Amino acid sequence: MLVALLFLRPATPAASVAQPIATRSILLASHPVASGTLLQLGDMIWGNVPADRVGAADIVEGSALPASFVGAVTRRAFAAREPLAVAALVRPGDKDFLIAALGVGLRAVSISVDATQSTSGLLSPGDHVDVLLTQNFSGAGMTPGRKSVGETVLRDLRVIAVDQTLSTPDKPEGTPTATAAETKMPKTVTLEVTETQAATLLVAEQLGKIELALRGQEDTETPVAVLPASEPPVWASDVSRALGRPAPPEPARDGIEVIHGARTEHLCPTSNGLVTCQ
């Protein structure tokens, strides 16, 4: 008689399904940011981190817009992808903002500007600018080519504050930002300067009209108080060649001039004698 033996293998336990890790999006530094930096939009990025690692000082997406931190100064350095802790940021309007924003030995000077002087409202904290001075002269004997002059009196100054609002701070994500009609043009711009540069800027305001020229992001150099003498000012005659040339002489006219007291008569010879020139 045959006996069949049946061996049963123990059932293999099903692989455990990995549970998704809960995350939250917070504001991070998009690249290494040095202490004393005035934040711009390119310095910030949203990033997901485990929810259990989100601290009270982190800026959670939906609670604020990155634009509301533009111009804020960093109290310490941040590594790339490090959370931007709100306690380490000082925003414009905070009582100790200027003290935190200024470099060692530097000063803050505010100047009044209009739309033209502030590059039509395109300046942001952290930008670098040149200061241009234009003057108009008048007086007896002043030649047309020397009546107006323009020159760059300060270079590579850092903007640390701009009286301008492009969006309402602390609006949740999805809230409409300010429209073009609501955009306020700046009335003042605060610049970071040395003592000598501060004096130069204030004197320039008394001499003529000053305007700000925005520098490119990579176009930075060691700040100087005044341009070297080798870089001459630009006179009106340098801009318009017509101002540098004498007026052409009037064409000579035939005939004679007869003076009758305060009146001068120009007479031309004809076959009938002298007649008034046409």
C-alpha cells in the first residue's frame, strides 16, 4: 500500500508596505548665504522636510510669501538648503534693522528720489548703484558746450532700504498680490556709505541733481569715495557735437548799410540806383 506524504511549507509573510513620511514645505536658503546679507528672491526656495523636523522658527509655506522677506538682513550665515529661521532675520521696519544691516564702520544715508532717480522703482535692497550728478551753469560768457555737465561721483554703493511696496507682506499663498496701480513709487532710498562717501553724497545734492544707476549683479568692485581724476566729467559739448562748434557766419550780402539814427537800412545797387535790398 502506498502512503502519500504531503509536506507543507510555512507561508511566507507578506512584505510590509512602507508608510509614507509626512513632510512640510518650509523656506530654505537656495545657496550659501553670508551673515549680513540683504535677502532677495533668488536667495530663497521652498523645500520639503520631514514634518517632525519643522520647528517653531521655521517659515512654513502658506503662512507667508517669500516677497515679504525681501530686504531682510541675516543675523548669521546659512548653508545651502538650510531653513531660514525667522529669529535670525531682521526685516525692514524692525527697530534694529539698520544696526543689523550696516557693515562695520559704515553709515546709512537716506536720499529723496523720484521715479526717474530711483530707476523707475526697480531698486531692491541689496542692489548696488552708482550715483550720478548733473549740473547746469549760467552766466555771462558761458559757452553753450559748458553749460551742462554730468559725472559719476560715487560707485558701487549698496542699497539697504527702499521705500517701496510691491506686495502685501504676510499674505497667504494664493492671495492676489498688488496690482500695478497699487505699486508705490519709492520716495527715499537708503544707501550704505563710508563717512567720506556720506559727505560726498550730501554735497552732490547741493550742487545739482543726483540720480542712481543700477549696477549688474556681477558688476561689483571695491567702493571708492570719488572717481579718479583720470575719468573726466561729461560736458554738454561731449554729448552734442553741435554745442562744441561755433555758429557758421552769416553769408555776406552785397550793397551798403545806411544808418538812420537807431535804424539801419540795407541798400543794394541797381540800374535805377540804390534800392532797399530784398
